[in-house]
Amino acid sequence: MNTLIVLSVLPILVLYLGLYKAKSALLPVTVVGLLLALGLAIAAWTKHDDAVPIYHSMMRFDNYAIAFSSITIISTILILLLSKEYFERISSHVAEYYAIILFSLAGIIVMVSYYNLTMLFIGIEIMSVSLYILAGIRKNDFASNEAALKYFLMGAFSTGFLLFGIALIYGASGSFNIEIIRDWVLAHPKEIDPLFYTGIMLIIVGLCFKVGAAPFHFWTPDVYEGSPTLITAYMSTVAKTAAFAAFLRLFGACFQPLSDFWMPTLLIITVITLFIGNITALYQQSFKRMLAFSSISHAGYLLFAIVAIGGGSANSVFVYATAYSIASIIAFGALILVQQQSGTDNFDAFNGLAKKNPFLAFVLTVSMLSLAGIPLTAGFIGKFFVFSGALSQYHTTMVILAVINAIISIFYYFRVIIAMYFRDSEREQVAVPVYYNLVLGLAALITIAIGVYPEFITSLI
Amino acid sequence: MTVSILLFLPVVAALVVLLFKNAAAKHVALFFAVIELALAGYFLSRFVPDTTTQFTVDAPWITAAGIYFTAGIDGISMILVILTTLLVPLIILSTYKHNYKNAGAFYALILFMQAGLLTVFTAMDGFLFYIGWEAALIPIYFINALWGGENRIKVNIKFFIYTFAGSLFMLVGIIFLHMQTDARTYDLHGFYSLNLDARQQGWIFWAFFLAFAVKMPIFPLHTWQPDTYTEAPAAGTMMMSGIMLKMGIYGVIRWLIPIAPLGVEKFGLMALILSVIGIVYASIIAFRQKDGKRLVAYSSLAHVGLIAAALFTFMRDGSFVWTTQGLQGALIQMLNHGINVVGLFFVWDIISTRLNTRDISQMGGIARVAPKFAIAFLIIVLGTVALPLTNGFIGEFLLLNGVFQYNIWIAAVAGLTMIFGAVYMLRSYKGVMQGPTNELTVTFTDISGSEVLVLGIICALIIVIGIYPQPILHLSQAAVNNLINSVHSKIIPLK
């Protein structure tokens, strides 16, 4: 749990550094602090997963929490390394960025390790409020303001649903503690209060909003497009992973025995999410919007693991979210570079990139192949686990639908590859800073490593 | 020594080749391909032609999902391993007169594809098979799309979508089979010993058949093929037609029929009829082709249709008619078709680089100015039209024999491939090589250097295998018999 303490103190430290104009120290201090938090998280890992609830059963830092904390911290580090000079360019209050991102990360740690529904709510709120600010951090930019306002209004609305749902669950079961709720469900299999069912439905609505699942996805494209690209990267990877971890933790622990009740609803949401995300992504001209819509469809695949809830779900979500996060970071990193040079985020901006920047084109290709789920990349392993999980519960029709979606997604992911390699354009070489090469290269390496030998992350949970 | 060295060497080679530029990359790639061939030769010399799987590697891979890295060579795999390791150096050698830009990447992709192909042909684990299947697809997509002709982008995305779509359904089928095994394994023999009912086998049939039918390709899933072949660089076309399409045929033999014989019983006739339609259709279109490369593409479609037809002559009126001859014919014909079609595409590559056109109607008389080339071309054409004492004859004879035992009428229609094939092949030969020379062809220089070597080896293989195919047939005989018996025994108790 020291991870949470480090992540709560670190942003305050960073704010003070900003106050004393120690700009050059911001990034190193943040990264070192994150590495410390990561190390502490990993140190808490136990082979038999025998962590006990702490803080009066408010949280439990089990292997599940450790795995998701680690991947969110690692993704954050990668994103922050890309941020060098980026934040300076778009704002004068650089310390704010780091501090707010770290605050949201503290909320995320709570979200993945809660053992009590109040902590779930608090974690989500800490994360969300930070994200509302981040979305609107370019104060003079209309798109950014619009994004923040939209996000805030919709987010506040959905939080209401979530809170109402939690209250109803409390009303029916008499506790916020997820262990007691689970025992209550197991003890009263035949006489579940309608209040409880309503509570589950409201929680599904609230959480589906947070993960950006259709039909609660309307905020995603505008917010993702309006926010600064790096913040979009953070929202669509780290925040999304955390939201799914929270989702699965609750449903896996408490509501699994009632899956007959909520599964059909979630099933429909999953199918709608997959199709809406994919088909809309197909029609985008902007790479950034394409990523936004494709992130909706990835939410659909991740929901699959929750629909097919079982022993393997945690692993599926973890592997898929890891693969998706790492690949998305590459995509957003490359987008920032190309956008800087050409001033646009359309697919055309990538034309002929492979000739001038072979390395950048290569890592972006790896990222696109991984997002499309092509074997020998992490994305395939993620899809494989999700499909296996779903088939083990005999959701064959669903898997066929998901496969059709995977085929559709080829079209838009390959558009980038085609633009980079097969289309010519008079373009200058994109200047790639050294640390970009490092981060993107590392991310591509991780993607391929997981794709070839996934054993080292599939045995964590 | 296990088969893993055969699978990983091309990957290492690909990484090494990436470091080299231009001419050096060719030599390094050829060097590794020849080493790979030598390795395969070593395996061949140690191979005992019985029913066992040899040189097996079996290592834990993703234990959480019950996946093992299991691969090995039996009599059936051996033929395909020979085919792959033999053709890749020839294909690399055939590119010696070309100067591809980014040569390092080009040859690296070819070698990487070889690794994928060999994985497919030796995998004894469903997951590994799928990985190899896709690992062969990615490189060929980039080879075709980076070094191909004008229309390459559109044509290749179609090709990619077709094959990827097919294979995803196969993946679903593989995972489904995995879920049915008691031990939750992906092991091929675990799949073989499953007791699925007819309905489940029907679904499995479709899941696998789509993937294999796209790859072969079987009518009406063939529409990607002629365009892709035409637009691809010569080496890419050779990799696809010579080796890659055999993945589909091999898949039917190794996975589809033994795992889902009842599915094949139910839908095999449909597959057979589609194959025969494909034969006739492709032959008729081949007649009309003016473009030499397209002509070869369609002829390849027709020849592969015959192989597919023989594989699906499975059950008739409830009795088992799958014969050793048909299956043996399919295996040897895979090898022969690979050799011949690579030869034909190379011939057309030579013609089109010299004349800058592939239009048959503009040519004529090349035999007068290039006698060596004329002889080589003729031998390859004769091999393709299955003249006795060439390699094509033994394969097509066995295949037709298999189909004949199934149904004489289907055999008669399928046999048209040989007649049609002879007509359009010889006609194109006549159009290109014979008659008087014209302005275009009078400057045609005869083959030399690497071209002589490649065509010489191909012609030698055509004749040697044609005269004495026994050693190759012997390699797979025991494995084929074993396979047929096990499939037979799987059908009988369920009846």
C-alpha cells in the first residue's frame, strides 16, 4: 500500500517544485517517484496471493491490484517521458500537468485495489475530477474547453448513476464491503431484493460510461479530440485500463453468482460497442478520431471478458489492457510527432513516412498490427485470451461477431500502414527526439515480446 | 537435433539480412537459404519413413492457456519441408538479376515467411499452427505491397482481408476444439482423439474450410488470387503460388479431414463440386488470357483445383472411398506443382523484364534467338501439362485415379484440366517462342548465369521426379496409410 502513499505525496512535491520554478527537475522527480511506487507495488507481490484487507477492510492490495497498478504506472511513465517539451509548448504551468496526472494515478490505485464500494466511488472521483481538469487544461482553446465541459457534465451525470446504484446495493445488502455483499448474495440466492438488481443495473450504466462503452460513449470522440494529444493518450490507456479493472473487480467478486441476470444486458452493450466503435472508426479521416473510435471498440473486446466472467477473466482483461495501452502509446506518440510537423492529424499526414523515418514507421506498424490483433504481437495474445474466455462459456455467436469486428478493424488500421509505406509524398523528415525513439522502441519491443512469449505477464494474476 | 532449429534459423537469418544492403543482402540471404536446405537434407537423411513424428520439439510456451511449442516431421510434413527449403533458395537465386530497393528488407521478409511456412508444415499444436499461418501472411503482404505493381495497394488489402478473415474463423475453431479436450490441450493428437458429434464436426468443417479454401483458393473464394499474383513482384508470386497455397492443401490433409471426418462427409461433395467448377472455370479463363503471368495464375488455379477435388473424394453412398492413391497424388503433386509453377513464373519474369511486356500476342520467335531459354521453357511447360516422364504426370495421374474411383463423370470433367492445360500452355508457348521474330523479340538475349542455374535445377527436378518418383512417394506412404486408417476407423464406429 506504500504505492498509494508515494503517489499521494509525490504530486504535492511536484507542485512545490513548480512553485519554486524548478522546471527541469519536474520530469526526473516525477519519473523517479513513479519508479519508486512501481518498485513498492512489485515488492508487495506474493506467490499465493494471500494479501489481507487493510485500512478496516477498505482496500486489499492483492496480486490483481498489483498487476493493474504496475501496468498503469508503467504506461504513465512512458507517456510522461513523451511529454518532455510537450507541455511546455502548450502551457506555462507545467507543474500542474504532472501533479494532476499523478493525482489521477493515485485515484486509479484506489480504483484497482478497493475492497469497499465507497472506496470505489472515491477512487473514480479522484481520477475523474483530475481528468476533467486535464481535458480543459489548454485554457484558451475552445476545443479543449468544450471537451472539459462535455466530459464533466456527462461524467457527473454518470457518477450519479453509480452512486445511486451503490446506495441501492447498500440498502439491499446492508454493507459497502464487497466481501459481505458477496456473502449476502451467496446466502440469499433465491430471494435477492429487486433493489439489488436495480443497483446492479445502475452501476453498469455508471461504469459503462467510465469505460466508454456504447451507448454511453458519446463523450469519447469529442473529449479525445479536444484534449491535448498526450492527455488523450493518458485517458484512453491508463484511465480506461483502471476503469476496466474496477469494473471487473466488482463484478468478479460480488455479482458473479447473479450473472444470469446482468449478463444479457452487458452482452447487448458489448455487441453495440463493438459495432459502433468499429464502423464509425472506418469513416474517419483523422487519425486521432480513428483512435478514439477504435478505443470504443477495444472497450467492447474488454467487456467481453467481463461478460464471460470466470477464473480467466482477470488475466484476459490484464493482458488485453496491457497490449492495448502499450500499442496506443506508440500510436499517440507517433501522432504527436507527425502532427507537429505537418499541422494536421489526417491519415494523409502519414503519407510516405516510411521513406524518411523508417524507424518511426516501423514502430507505428507494430502498434497498428497489435491493435488489429495480428499474431506475434501483444494484441493478438489479448484477443486470443478474450476469445478463449468467451468460448469457454459457450458464447460462440458473440465470438463470431467479435471476429467480424476484428476483420473490419483491419481496414482502418492498415490505412495508416498503407499511407506510410505505399503512398508517396513530398515530405521532410520528421524530427524525432532521442527519448521518443527510446520510449517508442521500448514499447514496440514490449509489444513483440508479449506477442512471442506472453508467459511472463500471463502468470502474474 | 529437433525441428526447432529448422524453424528458428530463417528468423535469425532474416534479422541478419536486415543489416545488409543491395547485392550483399542477396548473397547473405542465399547463403542462409542454402544452409536451411542443407539442414533439411540432413533431416531427410535421418528420416525413417514410418508412421511416427520425428525430430519432435515439445516445450512449454503459454502454460496458463495449455499451449506448447510442439512441432515435428512425419512423412506428410517431410514433403512440404522439402518443398519449402528447396524452393526458397531457388526463388532467392531467381531474383539475382533484379535490384530491389531496400534489398535487405525484401530478403528478410522472404526468409521470415519461410519460417512461418515451415512452422505451418511442422506444427503439431493448434496454436502454433495458427501462429505460423499468420506469420506467413504478414511478410507476403509487405513483399507484395512494397515491391509490387501499380495496383498493388487495393489488390493486396483485398488479399489480406480474405485470408485474415478466413483464418480468424479457423482460430475460433481451434479454440473450440481446445475447449472440448479433457486435458485442455492444443495438441494435434488430442484433437484427433476427440469424439465430436456430427453437428459439431460440421461447424469445425466450416471454420477450417473457409481458411483453407481462401488459401488454396477454391472457387468462389479465389477472386483475390489472379490480381494478387499479377501485381506481386516475381519472387512474391513464386512464394505464394509455389509454397503458400500448399498451406491450404496441407491444412485439409492434416487438420480438416482427420479432425472432422463427419463434417467432410456431409459437406465434402459440395467442396468437391466447387473444386471441379473452379477447374473448368479457371481453364476457360486461362484460354482467353493475353497476359502471360495471368495465364499462369489461372492455370495454377486449375491445377490446384484438381488436388482439392481429389482430397474431397471422401465418402460415396455411405462408404469410405478415400484412397491412398488420391492422397499420395495430392502430396507429390504439391511438390511438383510448386516446382513447375515457380519455373513458369520465373520464365515470365525473364520475359517481362527483357521485353517490358507480358502480352503474348506481341511476341513470337524467341526460340530462334534464345535456344537455351526455349528448351528450359519447353521442359517446364511439358511438366505442367503432365506429359508422361515429367513430374506433373505421376501426380495428376494419381489424383485423377482417386477421383475416378469416386465418380467417373466427375473424373471426366476434372480430367479436362489436363486437356485444357495442354492446349492453353502449348498455345502460349507457341505464341511466345515459335514463329518468326519481330522487332520486339529479336533483341531477346538468352539466359545466363543465375538464370541458367535456376532453370537448370528446375528442369532437372522435373525430369528426375518424372522418371523416378518412387523415393518421394515412399517417404509419405506409411504416414498416408496410417492417416487413412485412422480416419476410416473414426467414421465406422459412429455409423
